[in-house]
Amino acid sequence: KDPITKEVFRSGLGSKALVDRHPRMKSGAPLHLAEARIEDGKVYYRTKKLAEHAAAARAIDCYIFRELKENASMIGVDTEKLKLCHEEPYESESERDAQQVDYKALMAKRDGYVKKKHSAVGRPRHRKRKRFATVD
């Protein structure tokens, strides 16, 4: 939730960030490798922390998208390299609610990357938990 505007951002389906990690940065599996599932048009992750990170990634995508539309000096910036989620960014909550996201296609694209990346060692292992979390 944006603390100033109070806009709520839902968890996005994480994509591979095209930036290098800092060598001293310690964290779990990258968001694009975290186990996710889709229910009722919402993205769920194994933990609340991952769901919150995915919502933050979605918010960042939307803020960059809005900034690009308002700032003429940013014309020509490759937005695909900046995106943190597979879903398209939006300008407002009403536009978000009207979006039709083909999660089946996005999951196939995402899973194809994970299989390609981890074909030798298999998919990253996760602790077995029955619950998934989302930010809504």
C-alpha cells in the first residue's frame, strides 16, 4: 500500500530482473524463481514476505510506467529491461481492475525460464507448506 496515496498494489508475478546483484547482498531465492500460484486472478506466494516483495515490484513497475508517460526526457527508455513483473503496468486502480491478465500464458513463460535455468539441478526446492500468501 502506498503510504501517501493509499493505493493498494497486488502481488505481481515476478520476472527476472536484468540487473546484477551486489556481491555482499544476502537474500533468498530471487522472486522470479519463487513458487507461485494463481487463484481468482491473484498471485500467491509461499510466504507473506515474498508476496509483499512481489507487491512492491508491481508498485515499482507502475511508478516507472507513470513516470515515463509524464516525463518527456525519458522517451526511448527500454521499459522491458526495467520491469520486475510479467504483468503490464497500469496508471490507476480502476485500470488495474479492468486489466485482463492471461496468467496461464505468463506462468508458462515463467516456468519455461525456470526449467531452462535449472534443468541440470531441477527446480529449486521449497519447504513444504500448505498455505500461500498474497497482498491485496
